[in-house]
Amino acid sequence: MSARSPGRRTVQSQTRRKGRSTKSAATPQAARPSQRTKGRQNARIDSTIAAFLHYLLSECHLADNTAAAYGRDLRRFAVWLGPRDPGELSLSDLSDYASWLHGQGLAPATLARHIVSLKMLFRFLQLEGQLDDNPVELLGSQRLWQRVPQVLSPAMVTRLLGAPAAEDRYWQRDRAVLELLYATGCRVSELSALPTRDLHMREGYCLCRGKGDKERIVPLGRRAIAAVAEYLDNERPELASRGPANVPWLLLTRRGRRLARETIWEMVKKYATRVGAPEDISPHTLRHSFATHLLAGGADLRQVQELLGHANIATTQIYTHVDHERLKKVHRKFHPRG
């Protein structure tokens, strides 16, 4: 008996050691399902965003640039979301997301667009039957993050539009770009994609295609018409000869291709620096200035809404705030009790 006992103990100890090694080997295996679950959840939100973007393009007929902007916003949401399920988020969680966006240093208008993108995604999930409730609708309005847009004075606009000079390469094209941005209030993407056939010089208007491919007629002033005519007569034929046959776009690069919106941004920055305009000026600043100067001159808000192509007049009302600020300054300067 005494000789067998050590053998039993040896077998038992080996068994225990084997059991312990089996458990320790099983521990990483037990962790793997959570890794796979996390991967599946991340893949799930990615596939949801892809389906949503397809829905925007194919069924809502949004412009490619608009859908791309929604996609960028929602990819940022996916980073914040991590392995969680969107359907399990509470209003408190979503408020944390808004705070997280604010901490990223986003501009107020960009932050507001992120919230709109998220609302659109959750509405899509409701339509697909994946959500019963939509807590995103309870988040604060975008007006909470709106700010008064930057506007140039009429004198600064005149200096900026006159900045392209004969020593600049393709200066007549550049002047036509600046004149059209201010004369029409077009978005830079609309101007970049403007075909020559949509420009009606004799009648004094152009046809702009905005978000969702919606069309609107925008009048052209005498100076804009003159600048475009000079470009069409002197520079565009040469540029067009370097590109594909029958290139449709009005504004061309030196290789005869469509002038990209990024190039127009750089152009505006270049001439703004030359005339001493604010450093953070952009093509959209000329759109803001267009709307504000019209309202300051007595234009009706609905007319400005139509010219800008805004679907909602609340978007246009931001420009009334700009004019109110100007009036406040006038009041403070000239009123005896200002």
C-alpha cells in the first residue's frame, strides 16, 4: 500500500498539472470569441453605413459630394461607437457623442452636420426595421451650433475680384471664377461642375445644379458676364485644345480638364492673401457675402433662399443675423444712447 501511494499521488499530481495546463491553454481560447464579436460588430456598423450611403445615392438621389460628406461623418461616429450596437445607445450616450465631437475641435457647422448625418442614419435604420425608437431626434437642434458666417465688406470683395492681373497665368479664367462665385452665390462644387451649355450670357443668367441635382436659375451681373466673355474669347479655346474633344465644362485647367473645387479653393486663398483679406477666407465666404449683401440691399429672404438653393428657409435666416449685427454696430456708432 505504501509503495502504491506515491504512484497514486504522482498520477494525481500529473492529472492536476494536466488539468491546470488545459485550463491555462483554454483561457486565450475563451478570450477569442469576444475579439471575434468585436470584429463582427465593427463590420456590422461598416456594412450599415455602406448600405445607408447606397440608399442616399440610389433612392434619395443625393449628390455624390453630399453622400461622401455623410460617409465621412459616420465613419467618425463608428470610431466613437467602437464595439457597441447603435440600437443600444441611449440619449445620454448620444449626448456624450455630441460632446466628444465638440472636443475634436470641429467647426460649429461641421459639428451640426455630424448630428444631421447621424439622424439620417437612424431614420434609415427605422425604415429598415432595425430600430423601433430614434433617440437621435431628441438631440439639440443644429441651431445650437450655428455661428454667424464670415462675410467680406463690399470694398474687400471689389479688391478680391480685381486681384488677378495680367502677370498671372490664366488670369482671365481666375477673374471669371471669382466673379461667378460672387455674382451667383454658387457653391464651389456647383461652379466646378458648371457646363458651358448652362451659361446663357445673352439672357444674363446661368443654370446651377445644386444638392440632389436640383436646378435653379441665377442671374448674372454685367461685370460677371464681361469677365466670363473675356475668358471664353481669349483663354478657354487654348485650354480646351489640350484636353479631350468637346470638353463640356466652363472652367478648365491648363491640361484642358475640369477645374477641381480644391484648385478653386487654392485660387481664392492665393488672391485673398494678395489683397490682405482674412486668412481663413474660402469660396464659401463669397457665397456668404453674396447672400448678406443682397439682404442688406433690401432683397426678400425668400428670394435669397431661392438664389442660394436652400431647401429650408431656416438655413437662409442665418444671414439675417449677420445683417442684424451690422445694424447693431451702426446703432452703437451713431445713436446718441448707443
